[in-house]
Amino acid sequence: MITRPLEISSLMKAFPVPGGRQVVVRNFTARIQPGEVVALVGHSGCGKSTVLSIVAGLQTATEGGVVLDGKEINGPGLERALVFQSPCLLPWLSAVGNVLLGAGQVHTSSSRRELRALALKYLDMVGIADYADQKPPELSQGVQQRVAIARAFSLEPRFLLLDEPFGALDSITRSELQDLLLDLLGRSPKTVILVTHDVDEALYLSDRILLMTDGPEARVGRDLPMPFGRPRSRAEVFAHPQYLSLRAGIRSFLEDHSKQFQSDPSAHN
């Protein structure tokens, strides 16, 4: 059970460049409560994915850090599952075989038969049990992403880290998978960090939105709690009296910071 918040404290990440280094994120601080869905929203290149990668343990912070259960994260862990924009499936394995990779890491003492049953359960959860024995090249992009989501849930993680998970999909499939995600979280709650530049997606899926300023040296510019309860429907969210004002405010923030970045010559150095 998740009982303590995820703490991101004074995070700074710099990368070496010719003649010095470039600071992508500076003084990024956030506190994410158990079971909360938090969206990181900002323009492309502002460091959203860098922050997520550090939380996942795939990169290390230059300064600051991420604290989970009172301990600083120093690498990947099974309590954190990551879903990318690309499904990242092994093309020579079937859909069920790809999900087995996740289930097998958690249920190390289970038999192959038991693991297959588990993997099929997760494929059924995402609505594609009929595709279990097909390989990724035989599947549409949307079905492949459902396999990736099933694999992430098969790890039984406490934290779900989503890096533009629906960004490569057409609008209809994207909406279907957004609804699927909300349904899955209703049945199996997780603490979620969602990276997206889609304002409507962030509003629909999240409990809170962290707006990031443009890089370099990006940070949290605004922390917006959402007034939408759970469970929720798309129609209810879009009809909420605060929806349009929240949407306009987010877009205004992003436009203002983009203009500041373009007009400040020092921001390019």
C-alpha cells in the first residue's frame, strides 16, 4: 500500500555541451501524494521527460533528488513502471510473451503456466485478450500500446510513469486509451506522473497539473489542482463550469513563457 508521498526536491539536471554545460531543469520541486495523478505540462524540450526519467531511475540528478519511502532513488525499481510514446515491445515475442516479461519479474516462483494465465488476465484488462498470440508487427499502434500498458500493470507497480503514452495515436484511439487508463486506475489505483503537452489530455486525466516554464533551466511555474472528482467521464469534465477557464489559463501560461523565452537572448546561451 502507498502511504507516503513521492518527494522531488530541488532537482537540477545539466548535460555537458562544448565549452561547458547546459542546465535543462533547475530547482524542480514537487510533492506527489499517494494515488494522485499528476501531469507535467510544457512545451517540447522543457525537460518534462528528463524529470520523469530521473524519477524512473534511468538518469541521475546533477543536484537534488527523488525520495521514495524515505530513501533517495538511485536506480530503476519494480515499484515504478514506465510507458513510453513508443510501445517498446519485443517484435519476436507475442503480445502475451511481452506481458510475461513483466509478470515474470514480480512472480518469480510461479510456473510458466501460471505466468501465462496472469499475462492473459492483464491483456483481458486492456481489452485485447483475443490478440494474445499475435506479434507486434501484426498489431495496430493502438493495440501495441495496450500491450505496453498491460505489461506495465503486470509489474503490479505502485507508481506509473507515462511519457507521452498516447502522443503517436490518432485522436479516436487516443481518446479510447485515455478512457481505458481511467478505468484501470479506478480498478487498480496507482500514483501516476503523466508527461504530456496536450492540455485537454492533462485536464481530463489528472488530479493536478504542474506547468513547466520553458527551458533551459525549466522549473515548476504553476501548480494547478483540478476540481474534477473521480470516477469521472469525459462529458462531465468538459461540461464542468471551470473547464474552459482552466484551459484558457494553461494556454495563456504556456504562450507567455514561450514569448519570454523567444525575447530573452540570454535564454539561448
